[in-house]
Amino acid sequence: MDVQQDVQQDVQEVLSGLAEQLRAWWPVPGIAISVVDGTGESAFVTAGFANAESGTPVSRRTRFEIGSISKTFTAVLLGILADEGKLDLDAAVADHLPWFAPNGGSRAITVRHLLQHTSGLVAGADSMPDAAARGYALRDARTWAEPGEMFHYSNEGYNLLGLIVEQVTGESLADAMAGRLLRPLGMRDSAALITHEGVDGLATGYRFLRDDRPPLPSARLAPAGFFEYSAADGNVLATASDLGRFARMLLGRGTLDGSRTIGPERFRQIVTLPADAVDSGYALGVDVEVIDGHTWLTHAGGMVGYRSYLAVDTDGGHGVAVLTNAPGECQIIDRFARHVLAVVQGAPADPTLFDPERIPDARRYVGTHGTTPRQIRVEATGDGGLSLTSDGVTGRLYDSGDGRLVCDHPGWSAYHHSLDGRWLHGPESLGSGPSAPTAPPHPLAGHYRSYTPWYPSFSIVQRAGRLHMIAATGVEAPCDEPELVPLDDGAFRVGADPRLPERLTSGPALDGAVLWLDLDGCRYTRSFREQPKP
């Protein structure tokens, strides 16, 4: 074995150790990692199970749904079609989809706006599974930001891009993407359409068994269930090695093994940040970051039952594809994948970066929050962690992976925890002084549920005199616990920024409690059980 093989073997062993440690700390049934450079795949690691019930291990041929990493595929495909002269990235969407006339046609949303998530459209209602129906439902949409004014991530925008692909090619999105990307790149075990006919070799996806409270790192899982998907915001399933080939094309700035996939100027446009970005931001279908002088191209992907991450250092010359069948909201996978890329390029392995008991910047949480009778004491544990004590009982605080904390204290486990001047936990807003006076129960306050697997339930709580929407789980659920702002038309804006497009409208009330809500076209009904009590 020569020196190069020794180095590769060492990297393989280190990554295998990291993968097993990740699975020991977090609910990750199975994982596959492909590490690539300009010449090929330099390391490949698997751990765990493609199906935990049968004990089927993850293998080189195991396929995963890659979720929103599909958006990078869609952006490259649009670039290829632009090279073919089939469309102009700065053309109005309505030029290709004549029925699309948001704001009465007064604001021209372009293909580029959709690619950049600057159209002002909603993030995604997920109220209908069919791509064409979802797109047509937006024909008369209203936005509150001028196109290009504000970044607002929109799955619905990318769904529209898939419809444009079909309009300009006369082919299905799956055929257009397979013919221009998957087959030319040699992605033989991948597909651009998720159907029952294509489930052979697909890992079983998993969800959290409970969706009504924040999952602890030890949370139990259940099979997520399979459903078909064709929209351009998440239509690709792939093996880790196949996604590694796509990463190599990005490393080659549009070329793979000497064969060009997309023109150099078009590729440059895809990875060029908007003029108002500083050194990191969303370009066309990909996040572009400058880290220690190196340009990284990244994208996370969450589906119901799958979490994936793609990271490519175009200056360092390496790329990493990490695919899992962990719950789609399990954002710790993103942190893990980024560390894998750093380790591959010479950084020391440090599994404490994804240890749920080690809280980033733990000291800032320490102190006594609230006043009797609702008071907690948060203390450092000496191992980089935190404990929470209330009513004589002590629990452990954990990193949730998305910037918030979760707790195993029986009285403080119903919601995520965060600190923003005051300690926030569901309806609680705890500071050194007394909390705001308790307001009469609002008709909207309560827990709501829907059959959508993307965003299955949420609570509306009254916190310091304001309403907030809080989701415990859900791939498309927000992590920022947005405020619900009442509007003149009786609806509520989801979020404080007046340019945000998401709207919540209420149905009828019975005995002082609203029975159902509509969130951008998706109906939620009040849960039969009471709102979680802290």
C-alpha cells in the first residue's frame, strides 16, 4: 500500500468513526458519505441501516431522497436550457406560463427571481401533492415585496421552474433532467422522479414518533411512509456516490472527466452572488460561502424521512455528499457534513461539534430566569453543557441542531427553549422582572393539526401579549417561532416583516375557540387534546 492509499485509509477510518459517533448521539438510522476530488471518489463510508426493522445495512447502491439539493440540479438544468437558447433567465415567468399573473400582473417576476428566491412568493403551502396544481394555485398570488428586493426561500418558486422546464422542452421534468444531467454525469443509480416504480434500493425514511413536542436526541423514530414526488424543488433521489459525481462537476466548474455539462459563463452566473451580498448568500440554486478564503458551494436537503447535505470547496478541491434517512428536519446533519469536508481538507476531527450535550456559547444561558412561581435556574455542568432546575427537579438541556435548545425536564419539555433578552419557552417569556400580565385566552390559542407530512402540527401561544406560531417538528416548519401579526382584512401575517407573504386565516369559533385555520391554502383543525402546558 503506497502513501496515498495510507492517507485514504486513514481518512476512511476517521470518517467511519465520526459517522458512528453521530448515530450514537442522534436519531440517524443510516448514513452514506461520498468524498470526492477532481480525479474521483477518494473515500466512501456507510453506517447503520437502510431499513432499521429488517436490519438491511446501507450499501453503495442504497438510494436516498435528496430533497432541496434538487434545486441545484434544477438551476444547472435551467442554465443548460439557456445555453441551448430555449429560455432567457431574465425573462418574465409569464412568458412561459401565461396563466401566472401575481399582483394582477403588475410586478414582473422573472426566472432569475425564482432561482434566487427573491420572487416574494410564499415558502410553500404543501397543500397539494401535484406540481401543476401547486403552480396553478399561485396564478393570482399576491406579494408584498418587489421582485428582487428580499430573499425569501420558496419551494413554490422552484416548483414553477419545473413547469417552465416542461413548457420549453416539451418533455417531463424527469426526462429533461435525466437526459441533460443525470445520464451525461454518469449518475446511473439516480432518478429525477420519485415514484412507486422507482423505490428499489431506496432507504426507508424515518420521522419522529411524536410530532407535538420537540424531539430529544434520543427521540424514538417511526417509518415516515412513502409518497410520490415530481416537483423541481425536491424531485431527485440518488446514491451518495452519484451525488458525489454531481459534486465533481461543480468542482470542475461545469465539467466532469473532461466533458462539459454547462457553459463556463453560465456556470459562473449560477455561482455568482447578488450584488448586495457580502461574502455569503444564495446565488442561483446554491448557497455560496467564503470560508477562510475558500469558496464553498453548499445546499441542504430535507424530505419527509430524509436529510442530506452537499458541500463543495472549489478552491480546496474537495466535495462531500452526505445522505441519511434521518427525519428531514434533523439539521445536525448539515453541521456534520460541513465538518466532514473540513476534516477531509486537513482539519482535526472534533466530534464534540455535534455532541448534543455540549451547548454552543453555553455561558450566555447561565442564570436565574423568571420570578416565582414560574422560575428556572440554568447552570453550567462543567462538560460544556447546561442543566435546568425548576420546582426542585433538574433536567438536562440539549442542542436541538437548529439554534434552539430542548430539555428533558418533565415540566419544561413541551416547547423549544431560546434566549433573546428573555428566556423563551412556548408562552413563557422569563426575565429578571415580572412577566407581562396574563391576557384573556385568545380564540386562536391552541394546538392545530393537518394531514400534510411536511408541516403536520403547530401551536399558537400568547407570549407577552402577542401571538406566536410554534412548531415542534416538520420539514417545512419554521424554527424562528414567528409572530402572528393581525391585518386589516382579518388575516394574520406570519412574521414581523411586512414584506412576508405567508398568511393565516381563521375559520369559525365555537365556545370561544377557533375550530380551524387556513395556512396559505392548507387547512389545520384544532387538535382534540389541550394545548401543551409548560
